[in-house]
Amino acid sequence: MIKIYAQNPNEKAVARVADVLRSDGGIVYPTDSVYAFGCSIRSPKAIERLRALSGKKGDEFSIVCPDLSTISAYARVDNAVFKVLKRNLPGPFTFVLNASGKVPDKFLEKRKTVGVRIPDHEFCRRMLRALGRPVVSTSANISGEATPAGLQEVAQEIIDGVDFVVNPRFEGKPTRKASSIIAFGEGGEVK
């Protein structure tokens, strides 16, 4: 477990978390909404471990990105969608978009869409920039159980099953509820 200031995280601590993710590790971490757990998008082994640990299906996972250009690399983003993303991100929203060829097949599990988000949380954005790639993520709960707003609500089974737990010394003002999911249809209209 590592304690990190959410608003001004220590760069060495952020680098340690990124190193864990690069080494096929899984982490529990705070976001602007609820506690999440995740791993590098380039780690099929860690993705499988998170699925087994949570009992969640592929469509319950999203990819967390540091910026809009990263989202554009992993999802098909036309001008209309880009405008909506730019108005609403960073923030507690997950947008379901058509996946690009850059998303690993192991993550998609025969789906053609991917949920993407940019949390409004300084630690998250710095961690993602240090890692240099998105994090596959979901709320830090077992499928069917309550979504954890605080670290004390994360199941011990999940804490024991990951390699690193980020415990912020100051969380800011999280919304305490899961991100809103917004799906787009053809032509950029919201479903």
C-alpha cells in the first residue's frame, strides 16, 4: 500500500505505481467517482486475473486514458463525438465507442465497442502519463456487490488479489457513485 496526495502526487510514488502496471501488476486506485482496480492494457495476463478476481464480464471493463488524443487512438472518434467528449471530459463519464484496431482482442472478447473515460483526478492522469498507455479498469467490487466509494469498502479479496493499493491522503471531492455510461450510435447520436 502506498499513500499518495491526490492533488499533488509525489512523482516517485507515481512512477512506482506505473512500474507495477508495466510489470503485469494490478492495482486498486481512487478516481473522481469511486475506487477502481485495473492493469495495463498491454497485459493480457493481468486482464485475465482482474476478470477472475471480480467475476465481471468484458463489457464491465473500460479503458482509462490521460487525454482525448489517447481515446482517439483506441476508439473511433468523429467530429460530433469529439465535441461531446471535449465538453464532458475529464469527468465521471464512460463513453461507449467503436473500438479501433489498437484495442487488444483479448480485452474486447468479440465485442466491437469499448468504454473510455478520463477521470477528473490528478493522480489518475499522472499515473497514466507515467505509464504511457491506458489502464483497463472497472470499479473495485466483486460482480453483483455494492460499488465502493471508499477504500474501506473494497472487498478484502480484491485488496489481497492485486499487487498495489493506492491510498490517497486527500481524495478531494469524489462523487461517490460510479461513472455515468453514455453510448453512441452511428453518426454520433447518443443512444
